[in-house]
Amino acid sequence: MIVGAGAEQVPAYIAAKKMGLTVVGTDLNPNAPGFAYADHKILVSTRDALATEAEAVKFCKNIPINGVMTIANDVPYTVARVANAIGLPSISLEAAECVSDKLLMKERFEQHKVACPWFAEIESLDDLRRYFDAKPAQDFVLKPTDGRGARGVLLIRKGVDLAWAFAESRRWGDCGRLILEEFIPGLQLSTESFIYEGKCYTAAMAERNYARLEQFAPNIIEDGGTVPAEISGALSSAIDNLIQQGANALGIHAGVVKGDIVIDQSGKPMIIELAARLSGGWFATHQIPAASGVDLVKAVISYSLGDAIAIETLLPSKNRATAIRYWFPHSGRILAIRGEGELKKIPGLLTYGFFRTAGDIQPEIKMHPDRFGYVIVEGDSRDEVISRVNSALACIEVEVAP
């Protein structure tokens, strides 16, 4: 069973079918693209864990489900509910709750002395004002404890209307709870690891691109990333150890762990967040296989079925580079998209996609789903892929009527 049948879940459906598996897909959208590759479909919200569990149990009365997983979908609790109800490999419900609640997660890190930025729960506007007034020179990040896709993630610094920020961040979460974190300036990394037999295997580390931080502030928008990150072998090992410590603190001792890591000014790695799922943004499905040769999608499918995983499949067999970037047109009605033919000629082009077409409305950029489209390239070095991805971005012109 694959929880979610959206565009970013499609590669998992294709991988499962290539492995000769029968696939059950779940999604609330009957026209979700993943369903085209599914043998069976269940119409249920991926975020409704109890309903998905009930539907899975009912389905099993006729056809057994031998494994459950997701990809690019922040629903670890839904996956864990199904797995625990049927008796399949999975993290515990307690661990799933921790990775679904950023405050619980950080409290576990604090209890187990896992390095992470300072944080506090924000229950009221007065709370926010008190912390900000105590350190007026400090920048903070405010976000919903159950947020996703950068929804309601705000950079809190001098000049930001705190009343607006509190209301804006709160409206993007389901539970209404907020967390305030110290903003750590420094290199940020996206990591994708698999914990197996007590060891953390990190397939790749991407340097997250925040070149547009000031452009979209106070909203925090990532503009893709580059593999490999420019870090030393010693720092890479330290990050591996930190990810394993963080996962263990959350009660995760096996399976995939996606990390958001920041390197502070002293060179110390700190965990911003961990997620118990394969990442979105085509990192696990396109960038990692191209750069390192590791197929984490297949590893997660195998793990979910209880199959043994060969250690060598978790170790890099390539040392190449990839980069992903996004387009950010002005808001308005899209009149035309030009340059796709030239884009297809870019050397090393892996894939690209547009989330909207002519006639659609391009929203103002406030969160990751507002981005217009993406392009991914591969090459032999960081410099080569950065040059190629910038050339690819320049090919496309999006004409927008205000």
C-alpha cells in the first residue's frame, strides 16, 4: 500500500510495479495520477489516519496487504496506524506522533541532548512578544507545530508585525499550536538516510539554496538544492552520527530518515527537523540515484515488506552532482509559457515540470506549493550542474497578466 497518489508519489508506484508487486493506492482525489499505476485504489484522505487504517483493515479481509509506505507526503502517523493495525514493519505510533509534532520532536531532542536550535512553544501573541523583546537582535523562525510545505513558516526579525505573524502562522496549522525557534545563520543541508542494523547510511547531502531568503521574507522559501554539499568528510561523519542520535531519541531504530540540518558558525551541526519518510522535491527519486546511485525508494519498499536489504545497495556507487531549482513568476493570470524547446536541449537535463499552465492563476509566493515549476540537471561537478541549472532557468519565460 502506498499512502498518497499525487505526482511525487508516482515514482514509488512505478518502482513497485517493476518489482512485480501488486499496488494499493490511497488518495482522496479519484483522479490522482498515481492511480494510473495502481492495481487497487482506496479513496480516503492521506491525512486522515483513522479512516485510512479502517479502510486498510477492511481491504485486508479480501486481499492481504504485506507492506505500507509513503513518499513525499508528510503522513508518517497514517502509515504507522496502518502498519501497526495490520502487523507490518513500521516505526511505533509514539515515534510517528513525535515526527508529526515539531514541539514533541524538539522536546525529545532536548531530553536526549541532541543538538538543535533553541525553541519554545508559543501559546499566545504575548508569548511571541515576550521572547522577541528579550532578544531583539536575534532572528527567529515561527511555524505551526504540525505544518508542512513551508506553510506558515516565517522569519521573525526587527520590523515584522508580530500580531500579523502570529495570526498568519497559526492559520496554516491544523492544531493551532506554534513553535518559535532560534534562526541559525549558516549552511543548511537536506539529508536522506537509511538506518539499518544499528547504523546510519546517508545516501546524499544536498546544500539547500536560500538565495531568495530576502526576496520572499518574512516567508521562508527554499529554491532547490545542490548535491554534493561542500562539506568535509569529518563533518559528514558528524552529521551521520547526529542523525542517528536524533532518530534514536524519537524511537526510530530502522527505516528512512529525512533530515534538515544547519551548520552553526562554530561548524557544529544541529538538527532543525527529522522526518520518517522519503523526501519530496524529487530528491529521493531523481537527485540521489543520479548523484550516488542509491535507490532509496526500492530500499523503503523492501523494508516495508520485511525483506532483507543488502548493505551494498545503501552505499554510494557514483560520485556525481545534481541540482534542482524552481521558477518564481510574478502573481497573476498566466498568459503564456515560452522556451520549453530550448529547455529540452540543456545538457544533463534529468527532468522538469510545471505546476500550472496558461490560463491558471500564479499565486504570490508564500509557501512551497506556490512555486511555478522545477528543473533538475546532472553533471560531473557542482560547478557544472550549477551552470547548467541556471541556463535551464533562463530558458523559460512565463508571461503573466497582473
